[in-house]
Amino acid sequence: MYQFSYADIQTDSVADAKDRERQLLTRSIDMLAAAAAVGHGSMEAAEALHFTNRVWTTFVEDLGSSDNALPKELRANLISIGLWLLREAEDIRQGRTNNFEGLIEVSQIIRDGIQ
């Protein structure tokens, strides 16, 4: 019979959640890089921007929740970054810019900062 302490399970759950966040960001980054290679009017771009929008909308909603355990200031900063990413993705979708690199670089920084 296995016996786990609540702290062990909770630690595993947090580690699993962070790993999923890193995986989502990595997928978003890969999709954005592929989209940048073929252009902002492509199907790849539409799919990458839609996926990135879903990821960051979910992150922003979670960061805004009172149940989120991150420090308040960090949450506020990440929400600001997330809102910028969402606006930038919408600008690309609307053809006002083609700054995939900005989305990619900021996403990489956030992904690499998840510990």
C-alpha cells in the first residue's frame, strides 16, 4: 500500500502544473515561429494566434483569481505582460503589425522563468 503525505502530493501537483505551463508556452512559441516563417496571413498564423490567445487568456484569468498563490505584485506584472501579448496577437491578426518576434521572445522569457 502506498502512503503519500499531502505535502508530497501538493508539491507534485504544483510541479506538474508548472510543467504543463512550460509545455503550453513551448507549443505556442513553436507555432508562432512556424507562422512567422510563412507570414501573418497564413493558416499557420491564424492557428498560432488562436492558440496563443487561448493560452494567455487562461493564464490572465488564473492570475486574476484570488486562489492564485503567486505574490500579488508578480501576478499584476504577469497580467500586464499577458494583456500586451493578447493585444499584440490581435494586432498581427488584424494585419496592423507582423511582430511575431516580440510575441516569441516575451513568451520564451516567461517560459524560461517558470521554476
